[in-house]
Amino acid sequence: MKTVLRGRPSLDIDLAQILKAVRDHGQVVAARELGCLDAYLHVRLKRAGLTLAEVLEASNLETLLPG
């Protein structure tokens, strides 16, 4: 029997793209630019161990990226 996947497919937006868009706009309205919901951005930031304040206050985005 074949399994049917349901729901919205994963967006898999790169964390670097998310951080750049949030920094450019200064808030999570960057979700419109990326074509996703603002909740998606918050979840991705939380998974990376970051907060919105940390992203906005960081002097360099490379320090926020893992590895």
C-alpha cells in the first residue's frame, strides 16, 4: 500500500537567507520576501538556538551561523 503524504511540503529555506532577510527588514516581515509565514521564521530561529533580538543585535551574521 502506498502512503500518501499530507499537508504543506517543507520549505527548506537556508538559515543564512533567513538571517539576511530578517536583518535587512529589521523584523520578521521578511517572511513575505521569502514566501513563508512569520511563524516559520520564528521556528527556524528557535531550532538554531537564536532569538530575534540576537539576530538584530549581532554585528556579523557569520557568528550566528553554525559551523
